[in-house]
Amino acid sequence: MLKLTNTLTRTTDVFAPADGATVRMYACGPTVYDFAHIGNFRSYVFEDVLRRHLRSKPWKLIHVMNITDIDDKIIRRSVELGIDIKTFTAPFTKAFFQDSEMLRIQRPDIITPATDYIPEMIVLVEQLLKSGHAYREGDSIYYRISSFPDYGRLSHLDKRELKVGARIDADEYEKEQPNDFVLWKGPKDEKEPRWTASFGTGRPGWHLECSAMAMKNLGNTLDIHCGGVDNIFPHHENEIAQSEAVSCQPFSRFWIHCEHLLVNNEKMSKSKGNFYTLRDLIEKGYNPLAIRYLLLSVQYRKQLNFTLEGLASAQASLDRIRECIFRMKSSALPEGCNPQLSAALSTAMAQFEAGLDDDLNTAQALGAIFVLIREINNALTESRLQVDNRNEILHWLSMVDDRLAIIPSDTQQSQDAPGNDAEVEALIAQRVAARKNRDFAESDRIRAKLNDIGILVEDTREGMKWRRK
Ligand SMILES: [Zn+2]
């Protein structure tokens, strides 16, 4: 039985889809004005583990994600650069998909840019105006939060703070102060993108897209809405207000939020020099799989302190898994099955499932793998592992890989330790060609691949150099 902690109720409850068959899940996606950082990716990796776990159950899953391709920051930067928002956001959208792939994050079933949902957003605003939940002020339309008695329920905002009629224009705001928020913004600058609606020309506020996209694809009530804790207020609170005022039904049954990521025990910030995009880390030679491992090694509801030492020990854990698989595959084993090892495998399987079912406790699930690895290594040393044990263990590890996507792919590499020179030279040549073509994504991919087989690449003035780690 899967249990999840619901931010709305503050309780940990058994989860099953409302109709018993299909999980309808919505996750807030990236704002594509820059490369995503590892804090963003903690949320996406958590959602990926949740997605994979839900898919292991006898349910179908429809997982929807938006891509915010219009908001204050995007408009400001594209106007500064003198290009339209599509041209500005396209490379960042592409980078998001490439980064996600490097982290082995599966694509949501439906993932669409916000600007593809303008007609649906316009209809929502019309409905909110009609029912008195929205009002016009100048060229913009605002949501009247005093019209929605449940406002603040998700974030437990103190209602006494509610200031009737205080309005906020910005797409994002951090103040724990509920304000009427903007649904539709009249253009302030000639160069701003705009759409025509019955209530005036303008563009949607940020919060609107998730309500429109979620309800269009998943119906009025979702089973799960997830995101990072920083989305709880105001974004998710506003999504609830918009959606429920129109549908008169609960917007989502479960709200699941991933905690913050700290770097060196501090909030990530460019000025502190502890700000990492995925690309920064790969450029430094770190393995994307080790990054994924570190991001999911702590249960999603706990703060995760990301450090380069932590990354090194994540890599060491991956090496232990790889080494164990290699030893198993390369050892000559007697036929048959050792019941002791079968029992150890059954325990690991049960602990793994129990961990993930317990509010996605990934730390427990990983722990179960390493207890088994210790048993296997001891059994190999003492010649107790038999052919059938190996087969069932390898089979289980491939299932673990479906679920957590952390089993190193090149399990054979230590055989010819690691990668022969010709192989490495061929990859280096491909990377040189990629860089010549300014295909930096491909160049990064090859660097990651080389890193996976234990090769470090350095770009020097004399050209590309490589060495074994
Ligand atoms: Zn959202």
C-alpha cells in the first residue's frame, strides 16, 4: 500500500486513484528563461521516481507537465534581446529536455508550452469574471481572493493577513501576504507579446496556465498535484482558487511537495558561488548518474544538502553496484540455488518496496540494495553464490533500474579496465567534431559517456586531452 504525505491535510495517507484505475497527475514544469539548476532537478527527479513507482502499480498513469514560456522574466529578457519569446525560449526548452535525458528523467505523457493553451486560459478568465471571482482594474484582470473562502488552506496562511483589494501584478512573489493576483495583464510595453480576448488584449498571468492545462487534460479533480515547496504559496494556492471557483470541485486530492535543496548548507545563489546548473557539474567532469543518485538519495520531504563530497560518495556507491555486478557476471558459479542468498534477495525486495511505499522513502530503498550487495560480495568471496541466485539477483537489479534508474549502464567496463584506448580515441574524435560544429549538447553527452567509463577529458590550449581517473 502506497502512502504519501498530503500538504493539504498535513497527513500521510494511503494513495489510490479516485477511479481505482488511472492516476491523474500534474506537475509544474520549468520556466524556460535559463538553464535549470540542480535545485529544480531535485523536484523533477523526485517526480520521476514517483512516476516510476506509480507505474509499477496496477494503475495507468497520465502525467502532465507545463512549460512556462511566457512570464515577466521571459518577456523582459526577450525584449532586451530584441527577439520574440518563441525564439528566446526555444534553446532553453531544448536544453531542459537534454538535461532531463542525461538524468534519466522520463518524459511526462503530456508536456506542452503554456502559449499553446491561450484559448483555454481565456475561457477560464471569462468564467471567473462572470461568477464575480475576477474583476478589472485598468487594462488588467485580477482574481478577488476575498471571494474564495478557502484561500490559504493549502499554505495555512493566516486569514487575518488578508487585505481586501490589495493587488499584485508580478507573476512571482515571495511575500507571505495574500493579495489579489493578476489573471490577465494588459500590455505595458509595445514590444510585449499579446493575445486578443473578449475582455481585452493582453497576456495571461503565470498561475493561470497550470489550471487550464491540468483541467483540460485531467478533468476537474486531479489525483496528485506535485511540485517544489516554494510553489505552495502563492502558485499552488492560486491554482486552487482559480480552478475550484470555476469547477466547484476539489482541484486535487493529493498535493505532494519536494523540499528544498541546499548547497554546502546554504540556499543556492549566484553571489555565494554555490549555484550549479546540471551543465556546470558535467563540465567539471561529474557523472550525471551520480548526480541523479545524490538527488534521490534523501527522501523528498527532507532537505537535501548537496556537496561535491556528497557527489563523490554517490559515485563511489555507483561503483560498488557496478563492481558487484561485474564480479557476479565474471565469476564461474556452481549450478543451483543457495537458499540463504534467495532469502537475502527476498528481504531486499521487500525492504525496497516497503521503502518506496512509505512516502517514497528512497533512502530505505537504496539501503536495501546495499545490504544485499554486502551479502553477495561475502557469498562470492566464500564461493556460496550459485547460478540461479545470480540470475534472480540480476533480474531484480534490472527491475530496480526501471524504478530508480541508478544502475550504471556499462557494467562490463571494468573487464578491460576501463574502455580500451581505441574506443576512447574514437569518442574523443567524435567530441572534437561535435565542438567544431558547435554542438555543445552532443559534446557534453560524449564527455558524460567518457566519464562513465572512467575517462576525464580536459580542453586545453593544445587541444583535447584525456586521462584515466
Ligand atoms: Zn503550476
